[in-house]
Amino acid sequence: MKVELRNPNRTLEFKGTMSVVALLNRLELNRESVLVIRDGTLVPGDAMLAHEDHIEIRSVISGGNS
Amino acid sequence: MKCRVCREPAVIDLRRHNANFCIEHFLRLCRDQVAKAIAEHDMFAPEDRILIAVSGGKDSLALWDILLDMGYQVDGLYIGLGIGEYSEQSVTYVEKFVESRDVNLRIIDLPTEYGYDIPSGSRAAKRTPCSACGLSKRHLFDQAATEGGYDVVVTGHNLDDEAAVLLGNTLRWQSDYLGRQKPVLPAGHGFPRKVKPLVRLGEREMAAYCVLTGIDYIVDECPKAVGNKHLGYKEVLNLLEAQSPGSKHDFYAGFLARAVDRFASAEDETIDDRPALRPCTACGAPCSSEVCAFCRLVERATQDVPVKLGPTAKKEPTSL
């Protein structure tokens, strides 16, 4: 599967199927800090991602502090 | 995963609620949480004229969408900060939203209307970019709300923002800031009422709201905010949240329920000791000195004088 990440923008490829939680663990990403998007909608933690899926992992953290 | 409400397939898991939701019931949860915050803190009434500060980011656009769906009259205000490509892109998301919802938007562009941008303003005023940005935004929001006759200014500060600010203020025991850290800042001394209806929702929920409703927003972080302390506090809090879901809510809600008034009373005592506010001689905004901080920033940022550098100290050779 192709996995797009930002800051910096990059695309990673993984073989086989795995759950959303397993993918995030593999990338050492905190579930509280990101959303996983497939085909324009969200996928929850236990969803299985297929080999042919195109996934975006989007950080949700933002903000300056005055 | 099944939706807790209808048992249909879920699209999001919210660990702090120990629940999963389908699209319909997640969106309802967001609206219910905003309605609860408005009622709980008596933020505004249905007939009030509301001015929302929008940035092109997920929080302010999602909040505007929710308030419009709830039937409130809400106009937008966007400040062009002059932060290169980031500002050029962010305004397009706001304009796209405005077009889709047919609502009123006022744009104030700092470079065009005030002759400076945040990078140059922060250098001239010797403030961090986030500090110069915050000062500029607060002043212009206040001014626009007063001039436009709005009853209240709403901002998209969410639970994560408030918990991170609370952590920063607590680490330094800044009692004056702690006393003011409430979801409602009442009107007074010439300042408009300001409220934060997203204090019951985290930023993951707001990003999810935008994805699920098709609201496009600027995803990339402001380049001037990258690496700041506020983002560091959020990262720390999310590590705690992952270990113990609900920690951020408990931290902030517990502060509001059991601690803020203790600091607020300390803050109230110091109000009388502060010099009386008077109109800024340049712009008329209430301030404690002759010229307000915003006008001083504009003056410094637009002066055509190079910054003077002092002599460089010679380094003494060091030995290990």
C-alpha cells in the first residue's frame, strides 16, 4: 500500500495487509495526533488496510501560541 | 467497529469517550458538544451578532459551519498575515468556504493595510512571530468587533489548545494568566466579549469533522509556529492521552471546575492596582499607556531604519 505523510511530504510503500493501528505503530505515530484517510473518508483503528490501498496519514496538531 | 448509537460501521474511534461513531452520529456529537459549551458557559444568545475569527485552518472553519447549522448569525474576519505561501493558500480555503455557505467575510491584509507582515513585524518589535501574530490578531479582532457592532467574538480554540496553554501556564505558575483562562472573556473596558465554543472538542475531532463534511482547510502548519513550545506541550499531552485516554479533558475541565476561580480572585485583586485604561492616542483602542502595543508594533515595523547591531564580543579561548 502507498502511504502519504506530510511535513515533510513523502510517500512510503508497504507490502501486504495490516490494521490501521499496526501501521501507526510501525511508523511510531501517536493515534491521538493523526487521522487515517482512505478514499476521502476516515478509517478507524481496527480497520484492515489492503495491499492496493492508497492511504493519507494527516497530522491534526496545529497552532501557534501568542 | 460499530457506531455506539446505531451499530452501523464506525468511521472514527474516540478513545476518551470509549466509543466509536458513524459519520452521522459523529457529526451530531460535535454539534452537541458545541451546544453544550455555549449553554454551560452562557456564551451567547440566538439573537446575538457573532464575529468569528477564521484562519483557513480546521478549527475555525468547522466551528463556523457548526454555528451556521445551529442557526446563529455569524460573519467572518480573516487577517492576512503576509507569511508567504502559507498566507496565500490559507485565504483561498476561507474564500471557498464563504462561497459554499454564502456568508459575510471581512479580510484585513496586514501588508496592504498596515504596511508590515508578521516576519518583518516580529523582527522589528523583537517579539517571536507567534507573539507579533497574536498581538496583531487580538487588536484587529477587537477593533473590527467594536466597529461592526458585534455582540461577541468567537475563536476556534479547542480542548487541545486550552490544555496546552494550561500546561504552559502551570509549569511557570503564571497566576495572572491562569486566572483569565476561561472559555468566556467578558466584555469590558472597551473590549468585546470573547468566547471559545470548541473547548469540549479536541483537534483530532475537528480535523475529522472537516474531512467528513468535505470542508477543505490548510493542513500544513504555519511555518512560523513549527517547533514552538505550544506544539511541544501538545505532543506531551498526547503522549499522556495515548496512555490514559481522557487525560486532556480531565486536566482542563478539572481546572475550570476546581481551580480557575482561585486564580481569578487573585487576578481580580490586581485589576484595581493597574493603571486605568485610556484611549490610544494613535488609534483610540483602550490601553494602559499613551500608545497601544499594536500601534507601537506598526510604527517599529514600518520605520525605514536598519536594525543597529552592537559590537560583537570577542570570545575568550576556552579550555576543556
